[in-house]
Amino acid sequence: MKKLSFTIISVMILMLLMIPAAHAAGDDINPVVAGFTVCGNDVLDMKSLTVTKDELQAGQADIVIRINYADAPDKITGAEISLDGGNKWDVVRGKMGIFLYSFIPEEGTEYNVLVRAVTSDGRRSPAEAVVLRYNPVTNEDLIKEAMSGLAAAYRGRNVNSLMKYISKNFKDYDDFRDGIKKYFKSYKALDFTLELEKVGIEDDYSEVLFNWNKKSTPRKGKPVENSGTSSLVFAREKGTWLVVGAGGDDLFGIKQNEEKESTGALPSGTINIPHQNAFTFGNNIAIQNLTDPLADIEFDTNAILCLNGSEIYNAGTGDLSGFKTAPTAGYHGEMFNVDVLTGGIFFVKTHDGKYAKFKIINVIHENEATIEWVYQPDGTREIPGP
């Protein structure tokens, strides 16, 4: 009997020894790379990035790694980075889930950057990757290069080459592309030159003012020469400068909204206004420079602010097409903040005394607001449509 009892106890002890020890709180938390930026560019979902001289800090490229550590802050001990695709890893120090690594990039070198999180017990997260290249030019150089490319594509009547410089966020992108295609086909020769007057850059936006001259030979008729002054607004999208808006004389001598304007419809559209960006109804573009004298309204956090003497009237909610006449009174000026509520409709007396109306389609807090708008350029209060 004693021998049987001893055998049972031995088996029980052996079974207990085979049971894994209980995990301490947070031991089963898997680390995650929640943020990955290079020189201020979010590369978490990008395959490659080229940075310029302007983006370096004291000649160095800054890489910031953000780790999701909220569930077990004591378990995340650091991050690791590799610049050669994983052959060599360096430890990156930081605190509160934020880790900074800086290095001096060399021209002509391609860096296969990998980053990952590390826990106190040695576990590592899946690596996030991006191919990094360094081009020792300035953003102004790149924008001037884009302007030269636009002019060359125009002279060559090459629609595909020209559209490579136009952002998909450009107003009436499809209409513009179709209009350019028809326009090029109607001429047998185009000579186009431009002269830059000013290149202004602020963060990821640039406004370029330029004079242009065009000599065109139609397939039928006599050659025509005309000129003008225009402005283009560029945005830096995934490391590339692309045109997102136009102002002044018609873009390259072509009406941006030719088909819609021929029907007599008022300028209108739908646009995303990023957080702390402005919108000018006359030029139909979102701009980051809040001191621009043409700016009418600004989206900030969850409010619409008036700029440059413009005024706003809260008209309630409903169908935008049903609000056809701007009121004569009841507007509020620059110090009046309008809560951005989805479905809200507003009239605007612009900085230059014209009228517009818009409806809030969607709001992402501290990110962007989407509005549908109609602008009356003749100064009257009648705003039909859209």
C-alpha cells in the first residue's frame, strides 16, 4: 500500500513539473511597431523613400520608431534597427515607447532599413522595412525639375508624361486629363516656355508663380501666340512633388474646368482640407500657408475659422442645393469658431467680398475635414447648385 501511495505521489509531482509556470502579467504581450518615420515621412506602409538635403537635421537622417507598449510598458526594453537588410542590427535607445536613431546617409547608397521592437525577455516583433535613398538636392531643386518636366511634356504633347506630375487629388483630375488629351490632338505643334518668378515652400507644400508663353499651330487655322501668369500648388506625396492646384491664368492656357464652365455651372467641387490648412474658394485649392492673403477659411482640430476678413454664416443642415441665396446679415468674422459637425451647411462672405456655400461631408478629428462647396465669382448672393 505504501509502495502504491509513493508511486502515485511521484507521478503527481512529475505531472506538476511538466505544467508550464504561469506567465507574469504582460509576458504574453507581443510587441508591435506602431509608428515608423524617416525624416518626418511616415513610411510604415511605404516600400521606398528618397530624402533630400532639406530633410536632414544637421546632415543626419532621423529615424523615429514608435512601439505599442501600453499593455506592458515594463516589458518593452528597446528597439533595434538594421541598415543592411538584417545582416547587422543596432540597439536604439528611447523611452515611453519612442525610439530615435540618427545617421549620416551617403549619396548613391541604398539602405535596406529594418526596424523591430524588443522585450525584456528577448522576444522581437516582426520587422518593418523601407528602402531608403539620399538625393543631395533641395526641395526647390526638385520642384524646378518638376516644372521643367511639365513644360517638356507640354511641348511634346505627351499626356502620360504630363499627368505624372499631377496628383490624383488635383481638382477635376479626370476632366483635366481628358481636356489635355483633346487639346493636344487639336494641334500639330506646340512651343511652350516658362519663367519662374517665385518658389515658396512651407513643409510639404509649395506655391510656384511663373510666366509662360505659348506658340501653337492648330491642325486647321493660323498659328497663335499667347502668354500669361499662373501659379501651381505642389504637395509632397510619398517623397514626390505633385501638382494639387492651380491659380492665376488658366493652367498652361487650358481651362481647368472647361467642360463644366461651358454649361454655365458655378465653380464647385468636393475637397479634403487637412488639419491646420486653409481653403481659398477663388482658386479652389487647399493651402497650408495660413498667412496667404487669398485664404478664406481654415480647418483646425474640429472648428472652421475665418481668415483675411472673410465671414461665415451658420445655415443649419440639409441638402446643399436647397440653399440658393446667401443672407445679407448674420455673418461672424475672424474670431468666430464654428464647430465642424457632419451635415452642417454654411455661407461664406470671402476675403474679397464674393459669396460661397459649403457643406461638411465628413470630419476626422485633428486630421481633415471634407467639404462640398459652390462659389459665386460675380459677387451676387445667388448660389444655385451643385
